[in-house]
Amino acid sequence: MSNDLIQLYSGRILELAADIPHLGRLPNPQGSAKRRSPLCGSTVTVDVALKDGRVETFAQDVKACALGQAAASVMGRALAGRSLAEVEAARDALRAMLKEGGPVPAAPFEGFEVLLPARDYRNRHASILLPLEAAAEAMAKATETA
């Protein structure tokens, strides 16, 4: 394996991938969304329940590569209590970090810094973005039905 790939799959990324919080599905979500990366086949499904426009509880079903799992792990630690605007801002910041060299997303999503080495691997960006994309979509659906 090249040194670049070894750096990409760092110990911290593998630790995060092995410890994803809020795994599973909610029995009665207010909103649910499944996102899939056509390139690698990774999928992430996020279920949410909101209270006063903020994530009260959520669950995620993650079938992704180590980078997608690490992203789900970072998101899983930060999503509770967030508004749709905050999640959309984190999603947009993560996309800009990966694709445009932008800064790391603001707190509480600063844990995405661990994925900075993935900037150079465009074919991995879609799976890294899946968790936040699915969460934002699920929250938008929950907001529509509220």
C-alpha cells in the first residue's frame, strides 16, 4: 500500500469506523432518508425524530467503506440537538473542505478534520458525504410533516 493510502486509512479513521454511535433504525421516525454512492455502492440510512426543530433522537444504518463509516461516526457524535440549518451548513462545509480546500466544518462537526487526507481522493468524497446528506434529507422530511 502506498504511503498516501496508509495515511488516508489512519488508525484514527479505522477507530472511528469501528465505533459508530446510534447504529440501527428508529421504530417511528418523523423523517428518514437513504443515500447511496453510485461509485462504490456505500449506503447510509438516517432516521430522525425532531423536537422544536432540533434532532431529539436519531439512528443510522451504515453500509459503507471505512471512510464512510468514519464520517458516520463523526456525525453520530455531533447530530443530537442540531437544527436543519446547522446540519446543512456542516454538509456544505464538509463538501467544500473535500472538493475546494475549504476549512474544516465548525463545531460540533470539527471531528471531520480526520478526513482531510481524503481531499486528494475524489472517488471517496461521495461516501464521506453520505451521512450528512442523509441526515439533512431526513430532517427536511421531518420538518415537512411537522
